[in-house]
Amino acid sequence: MSNLIFLIPIALFLGGLGLAAFIWSLSSGQYDDLDGAAERILIDEEDEV
């Protein structure tokens, strides 16, 4: 039971860290163009020399 004194704050800290990373990724535009990366692999681009 005394282990919960250590485990609960650690779990809350890691959860908050994950939430902060998710909010940062939203604000930096990581999820703006979800279809572009998926379709980019299908486009055949030839190198122009």
C-alpha cells in the first residue's frame, strides 16, 4: 500500500507529459495533412537533371 504513494504521482506525471506532447504536436501542425503523406508515396516523380 505504501507503494501507491510513489506510483500515483509518477503515473500522473507521465500522463501529463504524454498530454503535453500531444498538445504540442497539435499546435505544431503534425496532423494538418494526413492524406498528403499517404498519397505522396504513390506519385512517381522523376529526377530532373
